[in-house]
Amino acid sequence: MQLNLKHSAVAGMLLAATCAAQAADPGTARRQAEIDAIVREISPQRIRAHVEKLVGFGTRHTMSDTTSDTRGIGAARRWIRSELERCGAAAGGRLQVAFDSHVHPVMARLSRPTEIVNVVATLPGTQPESKDRIYVVSGHYDSIVSDVMNANDDAPGANDDASGTAAVMEMACVMAKHRFDATLVFMAVAAEEQGLLGAGHWAKQAREKNLNVAGMFTNDIIGNSRNDEGKVDDKQVRLFAEGVPPGKEIPEALRARFATGGENDTPTRQLARHVKEVGERYVPGFKVTVVNRRDRYLRGGDHIPFLEQGFPALRFTENAEDFRHQHQDLRTEGGKKYGDLVEYMDFNYAAKIARVNAASLASLALAPAAPREVKVITKKLTNKTELAWAPNGEPDLAGYRVVWRETTAAGWQGSRFVGNVTTYTSDLSKDNVFFGVQAVDRNGNVSPATYPLPAR
């Protein structure tokens, strides 16, 4: 792991600890051949074909036609389902595709009771100890023009969000050929523009069923690399990651996090660190820029209902937005063309973001679960740090990796593979650095880190 540390006493301690003798590391820093193969197969041409097909339905407004075979949201969702079923069958039939439907009553953005239908493709995990652990990835397939209630005019929605839907479909079709320990759920969700209704319904059901959703990504507006001033930025993607969740009640674990300065070490932030490390490893030259907020300023997406249900969730969005091509009536004004059309998209860029998603999902679903009950033992005052955690149950577990960083650093700066143990004492002081503990399997797949809470 490359270290990029400031010149300080703490930095020297971090470097010394990193260079100390370690237990035999199973290869946590190397690239996995299977993940490389998945990343290579992600196709910008197929993503483009999916976007063009979705745009071809004219409008995908939530209240648009549901009976036509060629126009409206009904035709769109039936095509998405059939395409996922087709590629799932070609991959061996393990991809389980279904509609997730509910009727939503009249509200501010729905003038009549409306059926909201998500298209859900599930790739079940194959390891008994891990198959109940779920990772979700979504894009929303509905679209709008300037008037959110206009269900009749053409609303191509090429970038917002046929781009995310197409990326999720491509990931599902590619990854269905592979086997993972944990379960992957690929979703094309509906009614995002009407108030995150499709994602909200699925997330609420997941909480009611007590599903173990260990992470969720939404891909919303990922297909354009040129901003409204013409500047091209196709070398990075923004990854929005909430810190402390809003709420009237503060759970005891959150109070302990506040007391120890761990506001930047929530499960969502740990998931973001994992995505950045893995994504940049498998998509060289492409930067995952973690933005430490829930979403763009005063805006939202389909990860928010998952956050509200207590699940770690992230949003991918392009770095160079052009608002003339989002939520706009098709028109030309002042010599400028408005509307969310295919011609303004960069499919090589969208494919890079899909590759970051796919690599991250594969890594998470192949790795053990993040360690549980991670503690800093505080029964006596000492400059060392004693860590303890509960054992994982996966049969291919190799052991654990302890990671650390300076309190001002965004990402992990040092690490030590400590073997298959449940305690470790570091010479670094808990006063000066933040710690985390990761689980590692025999192939070197690494879980996200768990932040240790205090215990006597």
C-alpha cells in the first residue's frame, strides 16, 4: 500500500508500524483475476445500445402509458425485464428477475393512484455463511421534462437516468456469469423523479424483512463528461457518502462514535473508502472522488431511502454536469439546445463508472463480512491501543487486517495483516490515529473496515 503521509511524529510511527514484520498477508493489495475479467467485459457499446432503446420509448414518466408496446413506462419496464431475463438465461439461469410493484396514492407529484414497478434481478450468493449478506446497485428508469407532472411530452432521459439503468443492466448481464459468496441485487427503480418512490418501497420492505443489506450504490446521471461551459472531465466520478445520519434520536453506538471522534467512520464512509481503493485499483487512471455529504447540494437520489432505513448507501454521479440536459423540455433557445438527449453522452466515460461499480461489487461480494463488535479496550490507561473483535464465520477466512490513519486523513494510510486472531495490540496511540479492522479471505479479498467503539 502506498503511503502519502505528512512529515510528523505520527507519520513516522505509522511508517514504522507498516514496515514492521507482519503475519503472512494473503495478497490484499493484488488484483484478482476474476474481477479483472468482469471489468474488461463491461462494454460502452452495449451501454449505448441500452440507453438508445430506453430513449426510444419516448417518455418514461411515471404516469405515462403502461399498455403500449412501444411508448411509455410500461413498455420500458417490460423491455428491461425481458433483457435481463435473456442475458440471465444465457449466463446459466441463476439471475432471478422479477417485478417489485406497489400502488402509490395521490400525492404532490402523482395526480392519481399509480402503480410503481421496480425491475429487480437477484444473483444469489453461493456461500451458506454469506448468502444472506446483500449488496444492491440501482439506476432509475423513469424520466421527466421541465414540468414534473407532464406525462405526455417526449422525455428522453438519456443521462438522467437511462445512463444509470443501462450501467446496472450491463453489470447484471456480465456478473451473472460469475459466482459470489454474497448476494447481488441489480435494480432498475421507478418513480425517482416523483419522490424516490420505487427505491423507498424496496428499502422499507428490506428493513421490515430484516434483510442484511451491507451496502447499496445508486448510479444517477453518470453519462456526460462535459459541463455547461464546455470543460471535459472524464477522469473522475463523484461518490457521495453521508457521515452522521440526521435524526431526532441518537443511538448509544452513535453517541460513542461522537465521543471518540468517529463521525467520519460511519459504515457509509467505510464503504466509500472501500469503493475508492478498489475502483482505482481496477480502473487505472480514473479517480473516485469521495464527497463527504449525502448528495449534491439540497438534492437527492435513490440511495437516500436506504440511508433512512439504516443501510450504508452511496451515490455515483458524473463530475461535469450540464443542467441544460437534465429535466428540460426539448427546445432551442438563444442558439443553445436543451434536452436530455443521447448526443450529449460519453459512453466510454459511463463504462468507466460501471467498471468501478462492478469491481467494487465483486470485491465486496467475494470478501468476508466486515468484522463485528470491534472494540478498543480501555480498562487501563496506556499509550498502546488494544483492539478486540468477534470472529467471522466464513470457511475461507484467512484472518484480519488492522488499518489506521491520522485524524486529518481521508483514507487509510497504514495497514497490518495480523492473522486469524481476535485481538491485537498496536504501539500506535488511540489518541493520535483512527483505527479500523477488516476481514480477509484466503484469496486476499478484503471487507470494508469496522470502526472500533470503546469498551472496558
